[in-house]
Amino acid sequence: MAVGYRHGRKYILGRKAAGVVRRESRGEEPQLLFPFGYYGRTMNGGLGGRFGIGRRFRIALTALLAVGLMSGVASAHQVPSEKFASPLPLSLLFLGAGATVALTAGWLAFTERTPAEGTRRTRVLTVPASISTPIRVGVRLVFFAGFAAALGLGVVGRQVPVENFATVFVWPVWFRGVALLSILLGTVWAVLSPWRTFYDGLTWLEGERVAVAESYPKWLASWPAFVGFVLLLGIFENLTYVPNSPRLTTGVLAVYAILMVLGSVLYGVEWFRRADPLAVLYRLFGRVASITIERTDEGGTEISLRAPWRGSVEPVRDFSLVAFVVTAVYTVSFDGFTNTRTYQDVLFDARDLLGTGPETSVLLYAAGLVVFVVSFALASWLVERLGERERGTRTARATDAETDGGRVSADDGAPLLPGWRGAARAFAPTVLPIAAAYEVAHNYTYVFRNLGQLVAVALEPVAPGVQAVNPLGWLSLPAFWGSQVLLIVLGHVIAVVAAHYVAVERFETASAARRGHLPLVVLMVGYTVLSLWIISQPVVS
């Protein structure tokens, strides 16, 4: 842990800002400034101990679980304890990265490329049903077995986060690992989803579709998924102790599964597509995949290649998905920001100013989220104002960009509304490459490290004492940081390309498209610099 000073007091800082531990220089006992944090935890992963969670918080936590609002992600993203000297000044790096994004936009602005030229696909391979179906069924059963094992072992297994199957499998390998898989291959969640597997089994037993209500309420849109994402991957992953408790992990998973199954019995499979936060997240990430996997009419599997911006040029169905996309970008950035000393200073200042306690980080997250959503709405309004000077806005088909295995298909053919709401729905998907790039950059070592740990945990009953192998243990800190820089710049470049094609499609003239594209270019250049600054703070001296 690092030692710092603030207001004349000595602090021992945890590796995650949300889990800051403070020790007064007068020799007082250490206390957890923010007990939601999971770096100031007890060694056995319990709720007690000198760094434990207070009684009031335990009561509140239990109440949240009781009403089904509790969700979380575990096993903290490790922050390196050492730093290295950058081979070039960071200011020069930031300038070069921002210039790369800006120059890409400038080059596109004066080319004659049309949206159709950036949306072609190339078929590479078709796997017959005789091969793909057994593989699909096998993968589905294995994942369902992992889900069942997590439910059981989280309760009866050893309550040590790194040694319990539930905490090692659910949060890093499942939640984050499937996200990376979706970015690479398109969403495969329809196959992996354990509640979808349960529902399909129930449908098979009934011999017909199971749904009490006639249809999913249109007014609900994807807001249930949005709320679930904020709780699951926003607040509880980054700001709570929950990820390090196998039993709480099991409780979260059980509540999640019950909500999904009950909703599906009420509304059918549409509930999974609209209300499941993981389904929506993976489907949106699947838009960025360059390799697409989709089922053929004969039951086989078709593998194709496409441009990485292909799925990001289709508008989303409604504003709930706009909010979801912006929240996904914000949340992964906020997670990285909590690893910086600047965030620690902001956290301390906010606590002193507001006179609040553990909830301060939640308030900061919520405030930042509101700022992000409002900023994107204002940018969309400005885009529309600048682009519509010469004409009225075109209409287009609004889709949910269903990318099951990479396929993009229209849902209802509803017209894309003009005005800032229409612009927001059109341009929101263009920031998905940014979210995907930051997701990979921030989590790929976390996923692979826990994947090696999962193998060791799974083999423990038959091979006691087996050591975990980190597949990326050879990766040096400078190489890791360099890969993050490359991924983030690449993601912003792809986002600029996608936004260009959307602007050309939406606005009638080239000059209108250039004007409409400009606010987003400025936003993306600024966000490139901000993202690079965030990832550099914990590792670059």
C-alpha cells in the first residue's frame, strides 16, 4: 500500500481508491474510509475484523439482498504496485493520440466514401449443423453446470475469494470474460445464458411458449437492463465489498437468476433481450466485432469478417439504449479513474464537504453519470443543429442492432425521429468502439489472470495443491501500458469512422455531414486524451 499525506495526516492508501484505508499519524487504529471498497478487506474475505464493514452497513446490505436490488462483481482489477518511466513525455503522447483521431476525421471529411462502402461482409467459413449443433449444446451445458456450481460452492465452499469457484468464475471469467468474447466474436449470450437455458427447458416440457402476458410492455423499453447494469457493473463492482464474499456472490447470482426467470415466465424471451443487463451489454459490444458468427437457416454456423465499425452505424431503438451505451462508456472509465490519486483527493474533499460516509463514492459515480448522459444529449443537440442548416433530417429504420453472433437485423422499422433525440439514437452506437476498446484495455489481464486461477480452483478436488498459471505472466508493465494505449487510440479511430458514416447517411450534403460530425470529433479527441491520462496514472511515473 502507498503512504500519503493530506491535511497534515498520514494515510495508508489501498490499491483501489474506493477501498482507501486511513491511519491517523497519532497512532490510532486503521479504519476503512469507505467500507464499500474491496481492497480494505479482511484476509479471509469475511465481513468482520478490524477492517470489517460496520453493523449498519451489514443490515443495509442484507436488506438490499432481501428485496432483490443487490448485484456486484468480484475480484478487484489489480493495480500495479510499481511504476515505470514513460519513453516519451506523456504530454507528447496525448497530443499525438489526439492528433491521430482528429486527422482521421479530417481525412474522412474530404473523401467520397459512402456508408455502404463501410458495411460489407466477407464470408470465410460455413460449419455444417452436424458439427456446430453438438458444440453449441455442449458449451451451453458446460456453462449451465458452471452456473450451478457457483450457486452451490459459493455457499458450502471455502470463503476465500481467490479459492472459491463462485467468486473466481462469476465476476472475472463470466461477466468480464464473455464481454471480451462478445467484442471479438459478437454476442454468444443467447447460447450461454443459464436462465435462457432454463427457460428453453421449461418451454420444451410445456410443449409451447411460456408467457403469461401477451407482450412485453413497450413503455419499459430497456430501462430494466439499464438499472441492472448501473447496480451490477457500475456501483457494486467498483464500489462495494460484495465481490470478495462467495456467499454474497451466490446471493447476487440467485436473485439475478430469479428475476430473469420470473420475467421470462411473465413476458417470454423478449424479457431476456430487453431486461437482462448482460444480454443488452453483450449485444451492444457484439456490434464492434470484426469476426461474426451466425446461424444459418439449416442450423449450421456461418463465420464472416466485416469492418469493426459495421455494427456501429445502425441506430438504436430508443433512448433507454442511448442511456445504456453512454453509461457503459462512463462506467469502465470511472472504474479506471478510481485507481488514480486524483480520485482519492476528490473522494476526501467530497466527504468533508458533504459530511457523508460510505455512500460518497456512490454519489460521485451517480453525479458523473448524470454529467455524461447530459453531455451526450447536448452534443447530439449540437450535431443536429449544425447538420440541419441546409435541409431536414432524413429518416431511417431504428433498430436494436440484434447481433446474435454478429448479425445485424432491423426490429420494427420505426422511423428514426428527427431532432436531438433522433441524433442521439443514431450516434450513440458510434461510441461503442470506445467502450469496447477501454473494456479490453482495462480488463484483459484481469480476465486471463482469473482464468488461470479458475483452472487451479476447478482442479483442486482431483489435484490438490495445483498452482495457478497466469497466461500473461510474461507481460511486462511497459508492454501492458503500451497495449492499453494502442487499444484506446484504435477504439477512438474506429468510433470516428462510424460517426462519419452515420453523419453522411443522416445529413443530405457533405458540408452538412462535416458540420454535424464536428462536435463528436471534438468530444472523441478530448475523451482520447482523458482515457490515456486515466490509464497512465497508476503505472507511469
